[in-house]
Amino acid sequence: MSSEDKIIDLDIAIIGGGSAGMALASRLDGLFATVFEPKTASERDCSWALWAQAPQLLELSLSVRGSWDKWRLIDHSGEVIHHSHQYRYTCLSSKQYLQWCETHLKQSVNLLRAPVENLVTKGSGASGGQFDAGGQSYRAKVIYDSRPPKVPKNSLCQHFIGWEIILKKPIDNADIATLMDFRVDQSRGLHFIYVLPYTDRHLLVESTMISNQLEDKDWYRNAITCWLKERDIEVEAQLHEEYGVIPMTKVQPQNADVVNIGAVGGAIRLSSGYAFSTIQTQMKALANSITAGKAELPKAFSGALMFMDKVFNRALKAEPDKGVSFFMATAKALNADQFSRFMLGQARPIEWVRVILAMPKKPFLKAALKQWLNHD
């Protein structure tokens, strides 16, 4: 650390300028805060998705890459197509969203392109500390850390490679987003192809796995290639490739003595991997709490919802061959608006009842009992 007279004091330090860090920073006002993020928005560019209603869609309009009021899930026995009048399945450009947040930072909030190093905290529960960044020392009353979490080995994760491509010929049904096409190799875990048609010739196609084991990157690429070939879809140009791993289990923070936000703050829906909407809600509530003089992070989900998600994942891990039927049964049990609320973690009691009744009873009762006994 530098000497005391060279330390810059901050009310708030935000480590990491991703979805959670920038969502919080853009809502702070009247506090001396700095976001520490070494990468630019362009270097962090990827696709984020959510179910959005009209007000949120308008708020995010500058970041929207595509939006659909129809979506589907497909297996070898058929498909479920949902058509909503309240929600739109929406894909965002992370680059454009982060750039929007940057332009909306107040004068007292800075963004520094540097990683945090030599972090020394005040101890458990104190939430503040000192660190270095960009050759300067800082001292913050409260530190919010959004860095990627530590994920235990063999944990259940959602992992994928996606291609943004231009086609030689237009496809049919370009007004429908394909959330899960299970008509692919299921031998290594729950596997599906995810397709977002931005236009009838401009697509995002992802090969996605939910399992305990990451695959070699060429495995996902080959799955995409085979899926396209089987449908006689010819690629004219590949614009971009993105790779991601989303933990679907309890994760460990980089530092437990600060306030952790984002994935470590519990914002990922464990049964689906969706997080953007939850992060937005949680960071808005946190900003309001900070304004009121509190630093505590509001809970992202209720205890009951977390329990149900853990039961679902436990059943999926125990019987991965039934994973396709679990997701297809959920889609069949709910209409479009109910499905949207369910995926957002906002399902009403009757909607939960419909999903529970649609599930095979034996694997879920066993998973519920083990989860209750485990208390994890």
C-alpha cells in the first residue's frame, strides 16, 4: 500500500463493471464511488436475455438486439409454442447496455480501467477495505464485489458456445425464438440448441449443455454445425463466437468480507441460469437502500423459490435422462405469460402448483427429501 497521505478515500468501491456493477453504479447519486473494471464494454460483448414487459423494453431499447412475442421448446415428440401479449423474450447487447450505463454515471461516480489488487479488508461484517488499482491506493467504506465467483469442481453448470451468423438463404418462422431444441445428442448431459432469429438471415445459434462436465469447445461447434446441416441451413458468414459458463449451484465469493453482488449475490436463477432481470431488480433495491444509509444486499429470491430450484437441479443431476421431459412438462403446464413469470422467478402459487403436478413425482419427492435433509 502507498502511504496514508496518498490514499484516495471513497464512499463506495465497485469491483467489476459487468451487469451488476454497472447497474448499481448508474443508480448512485451524491456518493463518491468508483467502478474498477479493466475491460472495455466492447471487450465484454456478449448476449444477455430476459422476458421484458413494455416499460422495461422501452428503458432498454438502445441495447435490444432482438425481441419476440413467440417462443418454443422442441423435442422428438413435438413442440410447445407460446405467444404472449404481455412479455417479449428479449436479447440484449451487453456492450450497448454497459455503454449506456457509462453515459448515465453521475459526476461523483467514476469508472477506472484497472483491476483491483492487494485487497485488504477490515474483517468479517465490516464490508470496507483498502486496495491498489492503476498504481494508486484506495480506501472504501463499502466494497461491492461483482467479480466472477469460485465454482466448485463437478458443479452443475450451464455451458455453451454461440455463433452469430448470416445465412445464404432466409429461414421460415423467423418470428419465433427457439429456446430449447432437444433434438440433438443427449449422451453427455442435457443438451439443446438455442436459436434467436434477429432477421430471417441473421441468427444467434448456441449449443448449450447443462451438466457437471465442460466439453471441449469443438464439441459445441460440431453440434451447431450438425444442427445447421440437418436443416439444410447454409452459412454465408460467421460474425462472432461467444463462450460462457453459468453456475447453477451455490458458489464461493472471491472475498467473503465484502458485499458480493451479481452471481455471488444470488442473482442467478439456479434452475434456468437467467440473471439479468433479477440483477436489475436487486441493484435498484440496493441503490435505494444505500440512499437510505444501509449497505445490505436485498435477497434476490425467496427461500421457498431457492429450495424449489435446488430440488429441480438435484432431480436433474440424479436422473439427467429425464431432463428433456422436465423442461417440456414445464412448458406444457403453463401458458406464455405464466411461463414468463415462472422463468423470471415471479410465478404465482397456482402456477407453481401446475408445474409441480406436471412433474414426475418419484424423482422430485426423492430430491425434495434429500434437499430438506441437506439444508444446503
